[in-house]
Amino acid sequence: MKKISFPFPDQSYFLKKKSISGFTLVEILIAFVILTTAVIGLSSSFVASHKYVKRSRHRLAAVNLARTILEDLKAHVRQDTWTDDTSNLLACPGASYPCTKNYNLPVMYPFNLPLGWSATYFIEQPPALDINGMQMRQVTVNIHWDEPT
């Protein structure tokens, strides 16, 4: 019978090499610090992107609100009430231009706006006349809201 020999003929080699496999406590701590830093970096980017999306939703709601207000004011472009400041929302009191007016938002607004939203519109009458000789008024809508924290 033939004798088979292993690369390590005796067990004294294993007794001399005490740290053959495994990690030391320092290696584990360093790996934990690196992993924690990476996780914190990724989670902070998710939080920042969530705030950005929330801010973008508010801006989109503000644009839609301004369009709705302008559509509502479009109904007041009438020749019979053009100078009547009590019934026409586009006429300034005493015909003194420019003027700023508050727009009352309905309680049940379709965009479900949170508290802290307000709308004003600024009316000015440019000195130039239209090509047909008609007087025009320029309306600027300002929407104010509290930014998310």
C-alpha cells in the first residue's frame, strides 16, 4: 500500500499559525464605519429628493391656482362694467392705477391647499393703447405659500 502525504505533514504547522481565518475587531469596526458613512450619505440624498419633490408639488399647485384665478378674472372683462369698481374685479377703486387686490380662496379648493396659502393680483394700466385704440389692463397674480421644512 502506498502512503499518501499531505502538504502539511504534521499538525504543528496549524498550531504555529493561530490567525488563519476570520476578522479582527479593528477590521470589523473599520468596515462598520465605512458602511455607516455610505448608508448616511444615501439616506440624506433620499431626504433631500423628498423635499425637492414636495417643493415642486407646491409650485405646480401655485401655477394651477394662478391659472384658475386668471380664468375667473377673465369673466370680468366686460364693456358694461369696465369702470365700475364695485362689480368688476379688474377695476381699481377711483380709477387709480396700479392697485393690488386680494383674491379670496374658496374653503374647499380643488387642489386641497394647506393653510398658509394666499393670492393677490396686481392691476396696472399701461400707457400704451392697443392697435384698435382700446385701453388694456395688465394683471399679475401673486401666490404666496409657506415652503415645506
